[in-house]
Amino acid sequence: MDSAFIPFLIVIFASIFQGSFGVGMKYMAPLKWESWWLVHVVIAMVLFPLIWAFIAVPGLLDIILSSPANAIALAMLFGFLWGIGGILFGVSIPYIGISLTYGIVMGLASSVGSLIPLFQMEGATSLPAFPYIIAGVAVMLVGVAITAVAGIKRDMVKSEGGQSKNIVKGLIIASVCGILSALLNVGFANAAPIAKIAEASGVITRNSSLAAWVVVLVGAFIMNAGYAVFLLTKNKAWNSFRIAGSGKAYRWAIIAGLCWFGALGVYGQGAALMGEMGPVIGWPMLLGLSLIVSNVWAYRAGEWKGASKPFQLLLLGLAVLILASVILGFANTVQ
């Protein structure tokens, strides 16, 4: 196999995890959201990343402690801000429905998360790959928009999603959510000095990204776990962890956590092999392809049953997403 294709194959593999972790969120009951979420983030943002990183990155703590303080601070800050975006996602759904919310968030997260690291690079606009990256991101946005419209039309056919009482407010919240959601990748890109120190200490390139993720996820965990603890305290729901018959919910919280960081960890390996352009090209590919995977799960669950015309529109949107991924893949080959 051509070694140049391996990083993209890795990102494609990561998108399977990224598009699948949300399945577990359908099995929260009988646990309360905050109970399920706290278990999920402990697995996704602490236990799994640390175990994987300690195995793959010898001297992990020494590497992090010897990294530039500004890289550590920025990585944690962007991770924390991403956590706020995740909370706003749930807030916006009652206003504009899940399909439109998901479309706005995915579109902004993929584009902003790619363009910020791009323009942080010196002489970005003069890079040979620049026009292809912009074209790929633009096509990705079109694909996400088409899939969002397909979802909205499906909801109309099925009389789901509800009508917004304040669509402007919902659009603003979803837009802020999308921008903040992009910052997870921005944090990863700004944690590059940590990965470089890991490489200099003898860690192989594709595993060096794990050291960066551990730092980014400190900020993400503080926000997510802090919000869950706040709700547990506010709602006096600490005893909800002992609800009878919650074994299945716990299992799915763990599975979802493994899939969530499985996506980021594998994506990080692919992005590291792409070099400096990894976060720029790999991120929109990850989110775009994961949208395809998530809709495969939705189709299998019968969510598109009885909505043949919206489903045909969905297929068009997914084809556009694939085209965008091909353009972005080509961009990384342009010297």
C-alpha cells in the first residue's frame, strides 16, 4: 500500500468511532443524564487516554512537564472552551431541532477547526495546497448543509423535531456551539510542541499525538465533569447512580467513552503522519466522514423509514462529503 495513503486510511478508521459513539447516548435510561455523562467523560477523557498514553508514550509525565507552559495552557484552555460548546449543543436542540443543530455544529466545527490552524501557519495563503484546502472545506460545508436539510425534511415528514418558539435564539446558540466545538482541534494543533518533545524523546511519530491529547483533555474534562457534578448537586441526584436496572446504561456509557477517545486517538495518529497539515486536513475529513457513519447507524435504526425523498437528498449530501474528503486528501499531496 502507498505509504502516503496510510494517514488517510487511519482517519477513515477514526471516523467510524466518531460516527458511532453517539449510539450509546440512546441508552442512558434509567440513569439521569448527569450521572451517565460523568461516567462517560471519566472513561473518555481520563482513563482511556491516560492508559493508552502511558503505554505508548514512555516518560509521559516528564514530557508534559518539560513542555512549554504556553502550549500546555492553550491546549487546556481550548479543551475547556470546547466543553462549553458540547453543553450548548443540548441547549439549542429544543429551539431548532436536532437535524438543524447537528448540521450547523458540524459545518462550523469542521470548517473553523480546520481554518484556524491553517491561518496560524506562517505564509498559509502562499502554500501550494491552500486553494485545495479551501475548496475541500467549502465542499464539505455544502455536503453538511445538504445532509442537514435532508434531516429537517425527514423530521417534517415524520412530524418530529417540533417547531421552534425562538428560532433566532436557537440559531445563535447553535452557531456559538459550532465555533466552540471546533476548538478541540485547535487545542490539538496548539499542543504540537508537546508532541514534538515526545518525538524528540524517542516516541514514534504517530504515538506522539497522545501526549498532546492528554493535555487538551484536562481542560475538556474539567468543564464536562464540572457541569455534571453541578447538575448532580443542584438536582440532588447523587443517589441516581444506584438506580435499579442501570447496568445496560453503564455499559453503553463505557462503550461510548471508548469510541469517543478511540476516534480522537486514532485521528491524532493519522494527523501526526500527515505532518504540519494534519490538523488542517484531517479534522474536516474526520467530521465529514463520521457524518456518513452516523447516518448509517440512523438508517439501520429505522430513522429514515417512510422518508424516501429526504433519504435521496441525504445520499446526495453524503456523496458530496466523500468528494470533499477526496479533495482534502489530494491537498496533502500538493507540494
